Amino acid sequence: MKLIFLLTGLLTTLQIMAADIKIENIKANGYEFVCRTIGNPAEGEAMILLHGFPETSHMWEETMQHLHEQGFYCIAPDMRGYSPGARPKGVRNYGIKDIAKDIILIAEAKGIEKFHLTGHDWGSAIGWSIVGLYPEKVKSWIAMSVPHLSALGEAVKRDSAQKKMSGYAKVFQLRFLPEMVLKGNDFKRLKQECWYLSDSSEVAAYKSVFSQKRGMTTCLHYYRKNWNKMIEIAVSLNISAVKTPTTLIWGSEDTALGRKAVEESDQYMKGPYELVELKASHWLIQDARDKVWEAIDAHLKKYK
């Protein structure tokens, strides 16, 4: 009998490890989103992973496999502006609250009532808004690179180091020119600045999105709609006293997001909170994957 139990457990483990990531088109909030998924939403706890710019859900593939081996169902959408079926015209359609609602409705479309949440870069900014607007939906929250939005907004406005770091975001407020520069010479700038640690399949996935009609423009609209209003947006998100269990993972060599906002985030955290500082760049998954996984695993061990 013991042998049967052992073999059954081994078979279940092998089935989990062998599971493939699927590409699904999920309709939510009037749009259709390209989503990477792994596992069965009816089995195990759910983790939603949100990508940043200039990436897609492809950035999470190895992490999704890692989490699924621990029994999680994972879903990572190509967010609004990135999915061809969710690319409305106009800057007005790219507010943080609208994108947060997309994620909640994607979860509901898969029958997920409550989930763990992880986000990087703009995905982290969207994650903070979900924690504030829909706290009953989020079991725990892992922010990567982007600190609490109130702390970030204050740093962008008042901290000289962060102002200098944020120069690129000011350039992104311009129309047409950023698209020309970023797409020029077969995305040479992005390969040098952002994709230098990515493998060829990952770069190909990113290029396929940003080469599509309006693909680069709608993704840059995140900056054009939200960046200069971060303080006001944060106030409206109900995140002045976050009670959701939270871990912030930040790289000390991040050239876009500085220490000031990271260190001042804890004043807004009223529930369990931990800052994990890594010797890494902004591109945490590509630069320090195993250390990031250690931080994620430690977080989930506490709050699963």
C-alpha cells in the first residue's frame, strides 16, 4: 500500500513538471487578451503575473513553470496595449485603473475568485492599483522593481537622483519620436538597453508585439497617461495603508528606480511587509532569476 501511495505521488509530481504553457485568448472587459497559462484553475492556488515595458508575458515563462511545479495555477496576460485584441486608440484608454479592471475580469473569466499577484515594472504599478482597488481579491502581493506608488510619485517630484533617473519617462511623453527611435534599426536601442539579457526566442516574442500596428504606441501610452500624475493616481487608489501581505524585490543597480522611493515605501505598509534588495539591475528576472525565485518562494511559503 505504501508503494502505491509513493508511486501515485511521483506520478502527480511528474505530471505537474511536464505540464506545458498554453497560449489562450481570454475575453474580458470588452477586449480579448493573449494569455500564457499553466495548470488547471480548479486545482491549486492561483498566481497572476503582470509584465512591464518593453516586455510581454513571455518574460514569465520559466517562473510560471517553477511555480507550477509547486502546485500553482499561473496566468500571465499580455496586458492592454500589448494584446492585439485589446489595443484601443487614444491615451485616455490607458489609465492604471482601467488596466487593473482588465486583470480582475480576466481572473473572473477563468473562475478565479482570489489569487496571489506578482508584477514587474508597469506590471508592478498595475499590481499596486489592484491591491488598493480590489484588496479582497489578492491573497498576497510581490512587487518587483517598482515601489509603492505614493513613494515613487514623491521621489519623481522631489528627489534629484530619481528625477535624473526618470529622464527617459519624460522623453516618452513626446509623440511619434520615441516610437521611431525605439523601433529604428531593428529595435537596436531596445536590444542594447532592455533586451541584452534575453534569449533569442524572448526577443522574437517582444519584437512581434512591438512590430504590430500601433503596438509600440499603445504601450508607451502607459507613460503618457499615468507618469506625470503618479501622486494623484496613488491617492485615488486607496493604498495609503496597505494590509495585503507584500514583498518588494528591488535591484540595487536599477538605473530607472532609485533607493529613495524604495526605502520610503514602508510607511504605507500596515500589513506584513518585506523589502528584498538584490545586487541586480532593473531586469530582475533576466539578471538574477534564482535569487528572485528564492524571494518569491519564501514569500509564498508564508502566505500560501
